[in-house]
Amino acid sequence: MKYRSVGKSGLKISEIALGSWVTDLKGSAQEDVARQTIKLAFDSGVNFFDCADAYSAGAAERFFGEVFKDYPRKELVLSSKVYFPTGDGVNDRGLSRKHIFESIDQTLKNMQTDYLDMYFCHRFDETTDLTETLRAMSDLVAQGKVLYYGVSEEWGSARLEEARRIIDRYNLYPITVVQPQYNLQDRYIEHEIMGTCRRHGIGITTFSPLAQGLLTGKYRKGQPLPAGSRATWQADHQINDLLTDENLDKVEQLRGVAEELGTNLPILSMAWILQHPEISCVIAGASKPSQLENNLKASGFEIPADAMAEIDRITGFHRFERHVG
């Protein structure tokens, strides 16, 4: 396993991280599989494990807490997120100082730890002044409850730049990391966010590297949906919306690139993300050890320049630049 710094910070994390969105597994057969998957990750050199208080109403955090109490804390990089509702109260959501402070205490209790290595604003809160949010996150660092803080989705380049100005004005601890979605299907961060992070030394820990499963290659044009796949049960139909003929044609071409390089599409998809120097890691989900074993092979996998160019051609991506005249 290879490791990278989170931006310009001194924190080192594994190129492949493991994310948890588990439901309540207590007493189920899936609990043993999940524990085996985490053990394989740790034994293979994965040190970054990502979570959120919104995942399964705190059950994911509690599961992490039960598992990681038997692991050496100093060898772990643990993260969670704050924003989504944690109760029915009017203040049980968002990025107010009150909700942030109450949420971190519950998260630390859930995860059975004294501190988080990274703490993310899960979304942007339009109803709370940005200065209040940044002061609260900076104060958590000062208190030692959080070592580094960052943001996730809905924090575009303009918001990151505004946050930077506020941080400089009040001499706050800086944003160290962002966690956006990024994959071969969705490359939006290349338009502006990646450049902003590069300028300010902010790390990028990406999620959804396989685009809800589209880039696993198991969905084929003209064929039935695989039994038990996400497309057969996902409530919000995100993956179903991606299963267009155009996308599936691209997947077939990308599969061909992977085969020419002697690998498979999931490894190619994650290794492609890691070819970008701004990226600190890829957060991948794995429901069983065999999936994780495959994901881990993306760390250190080099994609030749001609193959990178072919991938660009297949995906048809062009960075947005406005030209006048």
C-alpha cells in the first residue's frame, strides 16, 4: 500500500481508504463479513477509515467504534461528517456552532475515541453564516477533538475561496481537505475545485470511484440487471439514471483499455483517479473481502500516458474554459 500526504499537511493516509455506510449489523452474518473486510484492510496497510453521523442514523459510527476499539488508535486515521439531521429538533441539523459542537461529542462517543483525525462539513449550510461554521470547526481543532477539518459536497471553488478569506482574516485553522465525488463518469472537480485545492495546498479524498457501480462493468447494454445489484434496490435510483446506452457504450470501451493493460475496470477506474497528483486517496466501499482485495490493487498501478489519453477520448471530457472573441 502506498501513502500520500493530505494536501500540504503532515498527515499521511493510504491511497485506498475504506468507507462505511453500514446499516445496523449487530448479530447478523454480515457483521462478521464486515469485520473481516476491515481486518483485511488494516492488515493490507489501509489506515484511513471514513464515516458520517448520517449513515444509518449513527449505526455506522457505532459499528466503527466497536471494531476499532481493538485496534491501535495511533495507527488509524478516522473521519466522520456533520450536517444532516440527527434528531427531530430544529437545531438537530446544519452547520451551526450548536449542532457542530453537539454532533462531535456524539460522534466521539459513538466511535469510542477521544478525537477524530478528520472532520468534514457534509454539505454547505445556506442558513448559517460561514464565519460561524469556520470558527466552530477551527475551535474543535484548538480543543483537540479534531486534528484536521474539511468539507465535502456543495463546496465549490467560490465557497472555498470565500472560506479562505475568512480564515485568513480571523487567523483560524485552515481547511485541510475536501471530499467530493470524483470518477470517470463525473469529473466536475477538474473544472475549478482541483485547481483551487492545488493553489491552497488542500488535499482531496474522493468518494464514489465506481460511479454507483456503473464502472464495475457488471451492467451491460441489452442485458438484464444483475440479481441483487444496486440497480435492483436503490431507493433514489442514482445508478439506474446512469445506465444509459451512451454510458454503457463508454464502459465497454473502458473495459477494453483495462484488458489491454492486464487489469479489470474497477482497478483501472480507481488507479485513474490516483494518477492525479492533487488526489490524496480514493475512498472505496467494499461489502466483502474479495471486493476489497481487488480495490487494493489500484494503489501503485501506473497507467501509461497513451492509455490516459485514450480514456480522455472515451469519456469525452473537456475542462470548461470561457473564451470571449
